[in-house]
Amino acid sequence: MVSIKEKIAYGLGDTASNIVFQTVMLFLTFFYTDIFGISPAFVGTMFLAVRLIDAVTDPLMGALADRTNTKWGKFRPYLLWFALPFGIISVLAFTTPDLGEEGKMIYAFVTYTALMMVYTAINIPYCALGGVLTADPKERVSIQSYRFVFAMLGGLLVSGLTLPLVDFLGQGDKAKGYQLTIAAMSILGVAMFLTCFWGTKERLHPPVDQQSSFKQDLGFLLKNDQWRILSIAAVCLLSGMVLRTSLAIYYVKYFLNMPDSITLFITLGMLGNIFGCMLAQPLAKRVCKVKAYISLQLIAAALCVASYFVAADQTMLAFAMFILWGFTFNMATPLLWAKMADAVDYGQYKTGVRITGMIYSSIIFFIKLGVAVGGAAAGWLLSGYGYQADTTQTAEALNGILLSFTLYPALGSILVAIVMRWYVLDSNKVDEIHLALNKQH
């Protein structure tokens, strides 16, 4: 059994990660277009281009973590080493130097790329750490439930405090307000990463005689058919989610015409996320994790579609639909991450080689690819529908914002539900794998 204290310490690591991750999802597109003054088309292209760098850095980071051996373990040391750089580069990404249009684009590209690289260096080992705290499948769901409750608390912090702090700290200067707000949150994030480092312990280790090269690890990875399914699902899942969350500000400000209610809208949505994560473990105890996950994705898709038919003056209903969507969508999130740990065991069961870091890093790459596709789609769709920053929108732009916030994200969840029909690691199969691995030891 993993103690509640350790689960909380582990969860605080994702609170720290989400201070940046949720800020990127909720505010970075808006910050670039309306504060820094970059075109939405460039922002969309930049988000996607950086993923090409991740295609190299993510698996390398996973392989490096698998080969790291210190007195603290394989994955925990990276929380100690990269906490401070993560905080510093977060502030730089939300800094607006007085440059020309081309200079702004170069600065945004360089700082966003640096932010994603340091995020890779700390977040991949952090995620892999969750797979080596215990071998108990039920405890894994519990750990991920704690993790994502604390992750969403980080999101709640971001959604509830960002815009008020921007106004308070900026005193009319929004660029300065964003910079100081992220600085304050980054200090808190560094402290949380260090708490996670000191409060957790690695318990699962690869076989002592395991020897393999990076190229061989890639071969073992590709033989893992359940990893492939989770990777495809991750792209579809995050593409839809990030598109929807990126457009939330635009939906409230322009479609609902309630700019003063942006913070309330995304904060209530985050509360729905938190309650959904809290119910993941009780759900997993009573229902097959795989069937539950597919059902939740289909319900989330239905709620997105239903939101399309909510009129601009039906504000209470619009708020309720967003909260319900977050509740349903994020009840599935801990189940997905518990499946990743199962996929690691499955890979060892099939090949005899345990590549925890490689599996987590590669799935995280596809998650970040989904984030990029969703963010890029948001920028491209805004541009394509004729969006103009901080002014009255045309009927075409308003309809584009509505479509991009409702119907298009539904496609992501539907595709996830279809892909997961080929996922076979239910409770019985996982128990069979653990029994076989225990016999090997």
C-alpha cells in the first residue's frame, strides 16, 4: 500500500506541472494573439512545429531516464534538477519584449520551444515515477486519482487567479500583469516539485541483468500493440480537449458576450474536472476500466454536441454544459494513466524488457502532439473564420467560434472511443500478467 501522504506528495508534482500546462491550454493562445500581438495563424503553426522537436526529445528523455541510476532512483532526480529551470523559462515565455512583428515571432518560438523542452525534462520522469510506486492495479488508479485531483487543483489555481492577478499586479499593463502572475505561480510550482521529490519512493525496478540499446528499446516499444492503441487514443483525446479549452475564453467573451465572466466560467469548469477525477477510483472498483473509459468518452462527445444547440442568451445552460463535460471527460483521465502503467507491465510480459521511461515518454509525446494539433487547430480555425482580436466579431467568426468549441472537439472523443475497442488489458488480463511476472522473479 502507498500511503496517503505519499500519494499527496506525488499529486503535488502535477499541481506544479499544471500551473504551466493549464496556463498553456487556457491562456497562451489568447496571450499571444491579444496581448503580445502575434497572428493566430502563426501561433497555430508554431504550436505544431514545436512538436517536431518533441518527436526527438521525448523518446530520448524516456531512454535517458531508464538509464539513469542515482541514490534517489531513476526518475525522482529530474524533479530536483529541473524544478528551477522550469520556473524561470515559464516566466520568460510570458514576457513581452518590445520587438517588431518578426522579432516577436522569433522570441515566441524560442521561448515556447525552451518551455516545452524543459517541460519534457521534468514531466516525463514525473509521469514515469507514477508507474514505479506500486504494482497493485487498484493502487495505481488510486495514485492517478490523487494525482489528477491535485493536477486539477493546479488548473483551478490557474483558472481562478490568473486574470484577477493579471489585473491586480499589472495595474492596467496586461503584459506586465501576465509576467508577474506567472512568476508568482512558478515560485509555488518549484516548491511543489521539490515536495514531490522528497515525498515519494521508487519501488519497481527493471530486471537487474537488463541490457539494451536505445535502438533495441524502440524495437520493443513497437512490438507493444497496447502502447500503440494508447498512443493513437492520446492524440485524438488531447486534440479535442485542447481545441475546446483554448476556445473557452473566446466562447465566453464573444459568443456569450460575457467578458467579465471568463474567470467564473473556466473556474467552474475546473471544479467539474476535480469532482470527475475524484470519482474515477470508485468507478474503477465497480466497473471494467476499459468499458467505463469508452462510455465516458461517448458521453463527453454527446455533451459537446448538445452545447452547439445552446443559444447565446442561455448562459446558465452554457455554464452547466461546460461543467458537466469537464466532470465526465476527467472522470476518465486517471483511468487512462493507470492503463499506461499496465502497458509497461504488458511490454515486459511480452519481451522480458521493462522500459518504463520509454513507454511513458512516447505516450506523452503523442499527448503533446494532441495538444499541438488542438492548439494549432484553434489558431487556424480562428484565422479561417475571420477572427479579429479584441473587437466585435462578424457573424461568420461567431459561428466559427461556436463550431470550434462544440462540434469539432466531439470528434476527438468519438475517435478515442472507437480506438479503445481494441484495448485488451482489462482487470483479468492485468492480473494474469502480474502473476506471470511474479513467477519470473
